[in-house]
Amino acid sequence: MAREKFEVVISGVGGMFPECNSFDDFRELLFSGKSGVTVDTRRWPQGSLDAPPGSGKIPSFDHLDSTFFGMTPNLTEVTDPLTRLCLEKSIEAIVDAGVNPADLSGTHTSVLVGSCISESEFIQLFSSKKLAILGTNRAMQANRISFSLNLTGQSYQLDTTWAGGMQCLDIAKRIVEEGSVDGCIVCVANLTISAAISKQMQGLGVLSKDEYTRSFSSDAGGYNRSEAIVSFYVQRKENARRSYGSIVEVGLKTFGDRDAIFAQNHSPQELKSLLEEVYENVDKSQIGFVEADGSGVRAIDAMELNVLKEVLVDSSKQTGNPLLVGSVKSNVGHTEASSTFVSVSKALVSMDSGLIPPNLSYTEPNPNADALINGDIKVVTQVTPLPAPLVGVTTMGLGSSFGHVVLKQHDKVKAHVYGKYEMYRDGLPRLITVSGRTEQGLRDILKKIKTYVADEEFAALFHQVFKTSIPRHNIRGYVLTPDLSPEDETENLEQVEYYEGLKKPIWFIFSGMGSQWNGMGNDLLRIPMFRASMERLAAVLAPKGVDLFEILTSPDPALFDNILNSFVGIAACQIGLVDILFALGITPDGIV
């Protein structure tokens, strides 16, 4: 009997991209029209080995919170930066999905990591430092994540050159939709540390001589090598608290017996056969955008576009509009082993925002791309609305591999989109509690939270992540959201403190006479649980001639001249507040 297949979604994203510390930074870079490729000396001196000058670089890769991951200083020192970054960005993806990392302990969650050349591996392995074999063993890129989170699912690293990310997605989709795992962490990593590797790639004739990757353009002259580390948390839709989009189809093929190692020798028929298989059961009229490989090598770009025309345009002319395409390589360069996930990340940005970011450095259409010349395909050069819910992403590997994934935009519509400084519709602010490793890091999180507009679902994600302790998070804090005006003084609405790891006793102090005041229940009655408690009490008091809601809400200054009203109002509020505290799991160690 065939097993039921579940819909699979990408529920969390973590990453570092050229000049971007996070997925949010990457989103801003794409829509800003700025390039992530720079010419500088952060990786090697200009002119070293006469390597091409332009490359895309992540902001940093030389730090790791080893205590959080339970690693000794000696092991941390020799651990490959790729492994360090995969650790950090996997945690980031899990938290982004609204999941507390500690909640994954003991679960059948798999870890798949795709990487290729480790340019630091050569340095560490030939050093005399102890533990180098553990720090540079590429299997550890996945195994270390599983060990740190106590995961019991399969854990391994994949090296299929630049198609490794597509291989990870293919496996992740399969095992998650079959229900054989609880979820899957997939990660890719690429760094360009050595000028020697760039020199080798230059010998293949595929690198740009300047800092521009001109995808699909007539003046294309190759790509810029770039860095990125990207991690996705993949789950069944029914279990996900967040969805950036569903994984509809994934296809991957490798064609051997090639005369050349690079894709210049790819046959259009090979790519076409893959795409036809992937789209066999997909409504092509619902393709809103294709994130093409677009390596900036003219022959490959033309071949790819012409095949896209044959498969997606000629067989699907219902809309009468050109097929929209782009390539993130024009924005941040070619991230090689990470390129599939960087392209998918751009697709997720498009689906989440409903807008396609623009390609850069596109002047005139590639003269060999008939699909561009005759208008069947259009390169997106301005921010453009996504016209349909499906997005395709193509990748091409170094060793004659093709991959393609079809993603579907989530179909959930927000009940209300808030404006800046707008209060939640129920009139209640949200208390968001967070924890972290350093005070400055936590304050940065709180500062970021305060920049967001009101959003019940966003607040709920924070509540899910931080409702229980995260191991080794010794800094605790909270913030009340949203800010209600540009001048809103929120210093008294947030706090950060060090947590010693000891549960402090909780005492409930019940005040007596004198704590009553007119309208004492007005704000509390907006809390559904408090109102329900008051309604139960009011039903008991009504036969006695006592109007509880009048006592709680009346502005009459003479109301509390009657001592009965004072006692009833104070006691009722205390009962309602205790009901709320109990519902939150807060019980007293003592009562005064």
C-alpha cells in the first residue's frame, strides 16, 4: 500500500550572503539594486596570482560561539569555517521557523549539508595541530549539527559540486513527504579564501575580468566567485508554524561522457529532458517566474533561455505574457556550492513579498538567445509583481549536472496588515520574551523587534521559540510591542538581565483596601480570559444585587464610598489575574 505523501514546506531560513549578515539583509540588498560583489583585499592582496579582482564576500567567518555548541577551544581553533558557519546558520533557520532548538532533541530530524571545495582544509590538514582531522572532516559539517542538537535522523555531507544544494532538497523533500523523518535541516556552504582556486577557475575561461556578472546580457564575460552559507528547515506543512513556500517538484540529472568538465559542453536536449520530467505534472501556466542559472557565460545563458522557451513558453501561451526570468548571480556573483540555495532564497523573497527583485548589469539581450530577442522571455530589470504562484529554479553543476526545483507561494492571507505605530486589533500590546548569549546581542534583537509593525503571527513565533529555556542562553529580556509613535519612550517597556540558571521563588502578594480605583477593570476586561472570569463572578453576584461590571468600569468618584464595592472590585481583579497566571503555567511558591 502506497504511503500518504505530505506537502513539504521551507519553514525557516538562516544565512550569510555577500555583504549580508542575514536573510533580511539579503532581501534588502536585492531590492536596493546594489551589488554584493566588491574589489578589495579582504581575502587576498590585489594582483595575487593575477586572479580576477571581483568577488562576493560574507562579512566575516572567523567567529564561533564554541560554548553554545559544546566545543573545546582546541577543537574550535582547527574547525573548518564551513562547519562553524553551518552550525550557526542551522540554529538560525530553526529559530526562524518558530522552533526552540531544544525541542528538537531526540527527534528523528535529518541533516544534509552540501559543499564542495574547502579552501581552509588544505591549511589545517597539513598543520601539526591536534584534532585537525576532526575539525576539517567534511562529514562533520552535518554530523556536528546532529551532535549539538541531539538529532537521531540520518546525517551526511554531499559533494556534487554546485548541484549539491539541489541534491539536498531532492532528498529532503522525499524523506519529509514520506513521513520517514520529523523534519530536515539542509545547509550549503562556500567560501573563497584562496586566490589559487580562483586562478584555477580562471583557467577554465569562465570568470569575469571585473566585478560584474552580466547574466543574459550581450556583453557577458563570465561570473564572479562568491561566498554564502544558507540553511533551510524543511517540514511537513501541517507541522510548520511558518511557510516561505512549498516544494512542489525537484529534479536532478547528471550526464556523463562529456568532452569538457564545465557546462559549456552541456547539450540543450539534456536540460530539456530534465525540465520536461519536472513539469510533467505541473500547470505551466501558473509559473510566475524562473530563477535561471544565468552564469554569465554567453553560450550557456543562451542555451538555457532557449530551452526554457521550448518547455515553458511554447507549450503554455495562455497568458500571452513573456516568461519572466532572472539570475541572482548578477546581484551577488556565483556562490558555487551554495548557488542553488542562494537562488532558492531569492525565489523565497519573491514569493514572500509578491515582488521579483531586479537583475543587475543587463544591457542588451544575448544575441544567441532567440527567446530574448523575440520577446518570449523577459529579464526582470525592475521590481516587478509576481504574476503567478509558482517559481522555478535551475542550477547547473561543474560535473555535467542539471537540477530544477518548482516552488509554490504560500496561500495564507493575513486577516489584517498593520501600519506603522498601529495597535493590535484587540487593543492589547504583546509582551515578547527573548533570550540570548550576550547582552549586546539580546539588545540588538529587542531593537530589531521594535522596528516591526504589529503582527499577531510574528509575535506568536517568538512566543513558541522562547516559551521554554534554550540551553546556555543566560541573558533574558522582554519588550512590549508595538511602538505607538515615533516619540514613544520604551525604555520602561523593555528590560535585559543576566539569568543565573536558578529558578527564583514566586510569591503572589494580594493587596488589601486602598488598591481600588475607578475603571480598574477597563483595560483588563480586554483580555478574553479575564473577561470570562468576571462574567462567571458577575453571575454569582447578580442575585445579591451587586453589579460587578459597574464596579470595575464606572468613573463615578463616589463608587468606592461603599466599602462593599471596594472589597468586591479588589477581590474580583485578583481572581481574574490569578486565572491568567495559572493559564500561563505560573504558580506560587508562597502567598502573602
